Amino acid sequence: MKTKQEWEKRAVEPVLKISGERKKKFSTTSNIEVKRLYTPSPINEKYLKKLGFPGAFPFTRGIYPTGYRTRFWTMRQYAGFGDAKSSNQRYRYLLSQGQTGLSVAFDLPTQIGYDSDDSHSEGEVGKVGVAIDSLADIETLFDGIDLEKVSTSMTINSTAAILLAMYIALAKKRGNDLSKISGTIQNDILKEYIARGTYIYPPAPSMRIIRDIFSFCSENVPKFNTISVSGYHIREAGSSAVQEVAFTLADAISYVDAAINSGLDVDKFAPRISFFFGAHNNLLEEVAKFRAARRLWAKIMKERFSPKNPKSMMLRFHTQTCGSTLTAQQPINNIIRVTIQALSAVLGGTQSLHTNSFDEALALPTENSAQVALRTQQIIAYESKVADTLDPLAGSYYIESLTDEIEKKAAEYINRIDEMGGMIRAIENGFPQQEIQNASYEYQKKVESLEEIIVGVNKFKTDEQPPENLLKVDEQIGEIQRKRLKTLRKTRDNNKVKADLAKIKSNAKDDKTNLIPAIIEAVSDYATIGEISNALRDVFGEYQEQVIV
């Protein structure tokens, strides 16, 4: 497509016939018409090569030809605490306030494959997310929520196969059409070795589980995003924007390689790969980062993997405003920080967005602070009008220069990782971990020297009263979960569970057997997360962290 008219005919008109746009006419408060897309005149070859049109390679200006004019991004609020009943109440409240997708936070034992009654779980049950031990908890968590109408994102990695299996088992039990349920599992284990630490197994078997998920879902749950390759946690660990893009895309290359090497066709799974980035305070750098990531991924996919489906080259991403930027001092200021970060994600073309609550440097969000965070997205969507035209900052000398520089520097990192033998080898050598550690240290020095100002922390400080009305998780949640597990193990068919776990072990030993059907069978019989994880531990072992000094 070399002309705007050609783009409108081939890309825009088919979309308009199906879904139309939010309004018949878009205009400013001064009644000036807002066009769908603004381009240089005339359009030259350099523009087409570097920016192109929305919905067309290299996707710099977005992956959809009508952008937010058809519909806004999915507004999610990452939530989960205590037990399934408490979290269900919060989800239903957020949906009633206009949230358009669920985003589930799990507690630490759930993330690393321990049941609530395991000694490793002591003091952690329900603290940083919801406690899930079995399908019974998932049934409660989604009580009254239509799985065919609500998209569910689950931030889960080492136990992603088990949580996905529980979600599928619930859908089957309710009689839902699996081809209609949609959502995302994070399922990004490589960044756990780099930045976060909630891994269980060594890299090789972890990659095998991811491959099995890709294969199973491409045939059975086609609308589910089987991986959300996460730069967010890399950024939260202290990386720069460039490192966030580079290490995230390098992880993604490893996943694509693993799937192709196992015999999967790239166009079977690549369209369901999604990404997850953080949004920081440097507004314009963040906008450029999202645009650069989109363009660089399109080039990588085209040049390395030669897909036939254009969707295989699209970088679809969820954004979360960065928790590491929130301050315990003067916490109301965090509302402004979150607004700036959310605005960068929208200007950068995100498909989905979570806005942090202003009190999250102190505790899990209250209903009030979660509502303010959701309203932040809604005000940007409905009142700011920045979503009325596609890629509104395109053509800015600064934005385009930043986009080029971030892409160039990220590509240089990826080339270095390639020379090391790929991301898994780079992780084993401690390369990305060391780079992030260095970047974090350099930033902290700037904060301490006042080269970087954090309002209310190293400048403009005030005397403050201790915060009030923070959310406190019931300390009895651990005991409640333990009692539920005791009852569950008495009432389920333990002979079936024993046989299910033996089958999982047997399948785990055979690299050619897909693990997911056996895990679905086990969770349907109410085998627990800990039991299934331990069965896999017996076969795969546990990963020992590389110490970086």
C-alpha cells in the first residue's frame, strides 16, 4: 500500500463494514474535524519503510487500521487478594464500574507451586494475590462471571499450565464453548530467571511446558493468548527502556525458536503471542519505546521466521503502569504519575491497560483507590480525546528520533545475545541480569545525587501523618485455606487423583507427549496445584539460581 487511498480501501473499509467506529464524526471542542490518520504530503518511500500505515507492516503506527476509533483498549485492573471469595467480590465490583477485562493476581505459593497448607507457604497465603489451591477455588473466583463475555488475563508463569487447565476445566464444566473463551496467560518463564524469581523447573523442561501450551491451545482454545512475553518485570527490576525492549524481544525469539524446533508452524502460534510492557514516567521516551518495539518485532519475525500470516508479525501488548515509580511519601502524587504513564501507553497504541492505584507503595489497593485508577483510564479515553486519531505523535522530530534510537540500541543488544548463542545461554551466563543490575545502580546514584528528582522523596519533602484506611488482608486466610484443603482431600476421589498424578509423571518423562490434557484431567478431579507441581518436580527437578556479583 503506497497511498492513503489504497490503505483506506484495502485495510480500513473491511473493518468499517464489520464494526464501524465509535462516532459518526470526530471533532475537537472547537468543532475542527479530527481525521482518522495524519501523514506527510506527499507520502515518500522513507515514510512507507519506517512508519507505513496502521495495520500494515512494519506496524510502527499501530496494528489495527482504525485504532481506538473502533473501540478503546481493554481496561483491566490487576486484582486479587485473600481467598477466592474476596477476590470475586472485587472483580464483580470492578466490572460494575466499567472495567472491560479481568486481570488476576495470584499469591506467592500459587505462583511457585505450593499448596496453602505446605510449610513453604507459611505467612504468604493470600498476601500478594489470591490463593488458589484447586479447581474449587477457581469455581468460586469466577462465580457469576461469564467466561465467554469477559476476557481474563492471568499473571502466572511457572504454574501457568495448571491455572490454564483449571480455567479450561471450569469452562467445560459450565458448558462453555472453548472456541469463545478469551484471555491471556503470562507463561513467560525466561524473564523469571532474569528478573523476578518465581521459577520452579530448569529452563529446558520449562520451555517444553510452554511448547505444549502453544500446541494444545492452537487446536483447542484459539482465542487465548498463550504467552505474554513480559518486559514489565524486567523494567521493574531496574532496566532501561532500551533493555526492556531488547530482553523482552530476545525472550520472544527463544519461544518462537522452541516452538518451531518442536515442529509447530509459525503461523499456528505466533498470532497468539502477546507482550507486556511497563509504562514509566518519561512520557515521550515511553511512547517511542512502544512504537520501536512494534517495528523491531515485525522486522524480526519477517526476516528470521518468514511467516505468511501478517498477524504473526504484529506486536500486541498489554501495559501496566510501573509500581517501582510509586512512592510511599505523599502517595496522592502517585495519581499524577499513573496518569502520565497511562497516557504514554495510549499514545503508544497499547491494546490493554492496567493503572496502578495510588496506595500500592503501602498496601494492596482499596476499593476506592482501585476506582480512582480505573477512572484515570476512563477520563483519558472519554475526555482527553487523544484516542480520536491514530498515532497522534507520529512525525514529531523528537518522537521519530527516539523511536529510531531505541530500535537501534535494542537491536544491538539482541545481536550480542545472538552471538552468545541465544537468550537461554545469555541467562545462564548472567548477561541480562548483570546489565539490569548495572542500569539500576546507575539510576539510584542519580537519585541520591539529585541528578534525578523524585517529588516528595529527594526534593519537596513534607512532614506526613501515617496513612489511614489501607487494605489489610485477613490473617486467617491461611487457616481458612488449610481447612478447605483438608475437606477437599476427604471428599474427592483420591484414587482418581493418584492415577492422574502418575499419568502426569509418565507423560513428563516422554518429551513427545503433550502434558496439557493430563493436567486438565487431574485438575478436573480436584488435584491441587502443589500435587501437580510436585509430580513435575519429581521428573524435572528444580532450578538453582545463578548468583550475580
